[in-house]
Amino acid sequence: MEKLKDILYVKWQQAAELNDFVKGDEYYQTLRQMNHAPAGISFTMGLWYRQQQQYEQALAAFSHSLLVDLSQNGEILYEMANTYSEMGQDQQASILYARAIDIQPDLLDAYFEYGRLLGRMGQIILARQQFCQVVALAPQAENYIAVAVELSAIGLGEEAIEILHRALAVAPRNYFLYSNLGVEYVQIGEFTDGLFCHEKALSLNSFNGDLWYNMACGCALAGWIDKSLSALDKAVHLDNNNKYFAANDSELEILHQMPQFWQIIRC
């Protein structure tokens, strides 16, 4: 029996490495029937089932992992919450995010996803609290940016701007912070401040297509057509993918009537 278990385990590993879900599922189910499925395999299968949108199977695999190894229960509950969230069962997801955080208070992703869920549920104050925990636990520039984007999405644009300014105090030469700050200023109609931030970002790095693209969008929303076209031209030359984004970007709609716009994205 032990030899068969070892063989099945090796075969499951090979299936996982080849991304052969059908075989992986087959070997996993056999291991489960033999009561020889380690917690790690069940956890991985939970993620794999969810990727295949087989949500009930994912929850069953996570539950089995939880029973076998209680040491990782915060992470497991977090992934179960993600599964319920994808299923549209927001209340159950909310309960599990909260439990995961209680058990593992340093679980950064849980705060972030819980905040996003609460925002979708219209619980803005509670969502804000979760996002604040993210930057409190990990005050890196990328986390400030991610939190600012989410705050803006739930109507807290002024707070998004405040948090980006806080981040600049820590990383004053981070061009992505300036660029995102420019985006937020434009969103609340502060176009001059937005342009200043975009120009500051580009003064720190003029070879990044994303920075030029953000400036193009900001200028278009402000009605500064020439500046927008010039920025978009640079964005496309630095990253050809930007022309595909531009063709379908509602923020650049004002440019669609300009022949120069179509020349830029067709180059």
C-alpha cells in the first residue's frame, strides 16, 4: 500500500508539472480514497480546481487540507474565501476573510481582498480599514499604489491622493507614485496638478511607455489635445502594445476625431 501511495504521489507530481489537470485529478481522487492525500496536495488541488472553475471541488480540497494540517489554516481559509468570492457568495467570503485575518494577522493579501470585497458590497468604511492595514503592514510603494487604486474605485479619491503623498515621503523618486498621483488628480478634475505629477514622473524616467500613456489619458481628459497626442506618440513608440489599448480606451475618446490619433496607433 505504501509503495502504491508513493507511485501515485510521483504520478500526481508529474501531472502537476505538465499541467495535466485530468490526470492530476484522477491521481488525487485515488489518494483521497486511500486516505493518503497530504495537506499540500489538497491545497494545490484546491487552487487547481478553482482555476478550472470547479468551485465545489475546490472547497472540498481546501477543507481536506484544513483537516489534515491546521498549521496553515489562515492561508487555507483565505483561499476558501477567494473561492466563495469568485462564486459570488460574498457573505460567506466575508466571514472567511475575517477568520483568516484573525488567525494570521500578517496575511497581507487577505486584508487587500477583504477590502475589495467590502467595497463591492458597499461597506466603504470597513473596506477603507482593510486597505489601511495593507500599507500599515507593508509600507512599500507598490502597496500604496494598489491601495490608492482601490480607494479611488470606491469613491475615496481624496484619500487615494493623500495616501500617495504619504508614499512619496518614503520614496520621493518613485516615478510610478507620481504617475498614479497624476491619474488621481485628473480623476477629481485637478488637471493642472495632474499634469505636474505626470511631468514629474517623466522627469525621473522618460523611457517608460506606461508613464507617457498615463499622461496622454490625463491630457485628453483635460482637453489638452496636442499634449495628449504628443504623449501618446511617445507611449506607442516605447511600447507597441499601447496602440491597442489606445484604440479601445474611453479616456482617449476625444482624440478619435483627430487624424493624428489614427496615424499614431496604425504606425
